[in-house]
Amino acid sequence: AGFPAGAGAANTAGRGQRAGDAPAADMATAAAAELATFDAVVEEASRRWGLTPRERAVLPGLARGRSMAHIAAELVVSKNTVHTHVRNIYAKADVHSQEQLMDAFEEIARELAGGGARA
């Protein structure tokens, strides 16, 4: 996945284009589509791995490489609570690290995008 090409150029005001011109609108549409795709992968991974609703809430942060402290602050729960959910997610996804989880998540994304499994 990743961010759309040129995602850092959303503010084109003062460079010949107003913020409301088509390129900014196209980028917003692309960003919204990518977010929808990310959410679809979260849902599919949650279904495949049999995650609980709270584990499902933790998954997006893990898939984006966020720290447990960041996820805890975002969800307004303790780091120990996040640690418990992370441990359960790893067991259900049959991985042993955040990097392995991110790889498994990306594999699901490729499958959903029609790319199939990598050899």
C-alpha cells in the first residue's frame, strides 16, 4: 500500500493553483480510497485471525508500525492493556513480532488487491 504519489504536495496554494483546484481534490479522493482499502484489510485480517473488537481496535496502529505507547494514548487505555491485546493478536496471527505482523497484513492487502500470494 503506501501513500499516493505526491501526497506531500497537497498545499499548492500560491504556486499557480488554489487549494480547491482539481489536483488537491484528486489527492483527497485517492487518500480516501486508500483509507477505505486499509480499513478493508483491517476487517479481513480481523476476520481471518478471529480478533475480538478490542484487538481489532489495536490492529491498525500495529499495522502502521506504531508503538504500544502511541496506541495506548490513541485508544485511551493503559500500555499493559495494549500489550495484552498485542500478545493475543500475535498468537492469533501466528507471528512473533510487529514486523512479521506487518508482513502478514501486507500479504492480505495484496490478496485483496488481486495480487495473490507471493512465492
